[in-house]
Amino acid sequence: MWSREINCAMADARAFNQSGVRGGSARATILLSFGLVANLAAQMTFAATLHEIAADWTLDASQSGWIGGIYFAGYALAVPLLASATDRMDGRWLYVVSALLGAAASFAFAAFANDFVVALVLRFLGGIGLAGVHMPGLNLLMDRIDRSRQGRAAGIYTSSYAAGSAGSFLIAGLVDAAFGWRAAFVAAGIGPLLSVGSVALLPASSVGRKSDHRRPPYRTLLRNRALISYVAAFAGNTWEVFAVRVWFVAYLSWLQSVPGNHIALPALGVVSGVASLAGVPVSMVMAEAAVRHGRRPVIIGICLASVATCLTLAATAGGPIGIVLPLLILVQITSFADVGALAGGAVAAADPAQRGAALALYALAGFTTGFLGPVAVGNALDWFGGAATASGWMAGYAVISIGSAAAAWAVWRAPE
């Protein structure tokens, strides 16, 4: 079954590249997907080095959760303005300025971060930088794609998010192991700089954007039940995705310290990066399966599998690493597997004239819970015994499971 789906997806990708659709759709998809991956280089740097920074600064789990989540709060607060602006103007300059902000925030963290407050401010600014790249980049892409192919292009673009997030872990893990965590933030800051050139190479847009000062049509968007269902589902998804990723390395580090659980592993950031990278092809295949077989059954099936994995992790917290590590890798995959299908559903439900505002609302909801999820896990850890106890991690993974449960419910309630 899997091989058949993968072969079908590869055949469609070849057809997509060879189609020569107007506006250079394949080139736009490649350039903007690369740009997204490059800008995500700094996203998980703190998560990959959390255990070291927490030890250096004597942070408790709640403080660590705040620093891990505040990046997504910066994104959530900025994205309504930045993403909706691309309905009324050429978003390329916004993209470039935002990429430069993301790079500067990462470089400044390497140079100046020495305590909880400074770290919060700089990670918050980094999140704002990503807000001006992620959904504005998707709108730039949709402006250059034939409507009949937008769902597939959106699936490719959003699935590349996993590659960027995984790459962030990999870069941080490798550089941290060789040169320390500050060097990891320097390396991460280079990524957004590399994305600037991709914008200059974009083909011309097929959609005209007129500069005006109208407010985003959020009241109209809230009446679009199909869109709101996918907004709610994405909120549940990001609660889980970011909580899993922010706390992956910290949990695995503690798990290895449990008697009988120490095994030789690469740098833990590298392990997390490889695990999350495995979600990329799965998300692409699931996005294609959703196009072929319907979004509702595919997304609900993925969500239920992810809930089951989280609850199994809760039940086995602190258990044998030979059981728990495969589950940790699996939850990295299941938590992200429906991202492409969810984005395709949101794009299909949105009015093209209001797509930037719709994507802003989509991202606002998702990254708000992306901030709240890691913080909620940190609080659960502190309330139930701390990050050095099985009871704390049992509570943490139970909290994480709420995300996919909510996403499944939202998609089940979505109008056909």
C-alpha cells in the first residue's frame, strides 16, 4: 500500500514539474519551499540545546517551556498583519525584511543571550521574522500556481516545513556537539540569509495586488465554516507538533539517565532532526492520499494514530529505551503527517481574493497553540513531579495528546 502511494506521488510530482503551467509553477514551488526550509533553520535551535541552556542558566521546566514556546507567540501575534498584507501588496519585500529579522535574532541570541528575559525577547523577535515568511510565502506561491494545482502545491510547500524543522534540529545538534550551543545559533542565522535570493528568482505573479488600507475581512472569514474547521484542526495539530519537538531532546536526555537505559546515540538534536525529517515524505504521501481519497478520513485516521501514540508514550514514561525511543520517533511522524492535507483543505476553502487573510487566520490559530502547547507541557511537568520523573512525563504526553484529538473532532465536524 505504502509503495503504491509513494509511486503515485512521485509520478504526480514528475507530471507537475513537466507540465509547464503558466507562471512557472514548478520553479515557484521549488524556490519558495527552499526559502521556507532555509528560514526554519533557527526554529528548533533552542529545543535542540534546551537541556544544556537550562543547566547553564538554572531554568525550571516552566521557564524552559516559555522560551521554547515564545517563538511561536511572536509568530502568532505578527501573522495577522503580515500575512493579510500580501492580499494588498507585493509580498516579496515583506519576505526579505522578515528573513533579515529572523537572521538578526538568531545572531543576537548567540552573542547576547545570558538569561531568561533576554532569551524570551530574542526568540519572540525570531518568531516575528518567520511570520513574515511562512504564510506570505504560501500566498506568493498561490499567486503563481494554476488554481487546479493549488492543493498539491500547498501540500508540497507545507510538507517542506518538516524538512526545515528537521534541518534546524540537525544543524543545531551537529554544530552544538562540535562547537557549543552559541555556535549553533550562529549557524542557524545563516539560513534566512540564504532564502533572500530565492525571492529574486521567482517568476511573475498572475495576480495583481493593489495597495490599499482596507482591514482584513475577518468577519467574512469567520462565517466560512469549512475554513474555520481547518483553522481549528490546524490549531490542534500545532499544539501537538511543537510540544513534541520542543520537549523531544529534553525527554530523551532524561530517559537516557534512567538506570539501564543508556545507549550510544548521536547528538540528541541530530536524533530529533532525523525523526522529524521522516515526517516529510509521509506528509507528502498523506496530502496526496487526501486529494485522491478525501481529506476527512485521511486526516481523522492520522489524528487517531497520533493520539494513540501519545497515550502509549504516557503509559510507558521512563520505561525501557528500546520501547520508548521508537515511540518518540513515531510521534514525530504522526504529529506532522496531516500538515499537508490540512493546508490543502484550508486553501481549497478560502476565497482567492481573501486568501492572504484566510492564511493569516489559519496561522494565527495554529501558532497560538504552538506557543501554548510547549508551555502547557512545561507546567504539567512541574505540577506532576518535574522533568526528572516518570509521573511528570506521563502528564506531559497526556497533555500533548489533546492536540490531535481536537484536530480530529474539528475535521469530523467540517462541512462536506
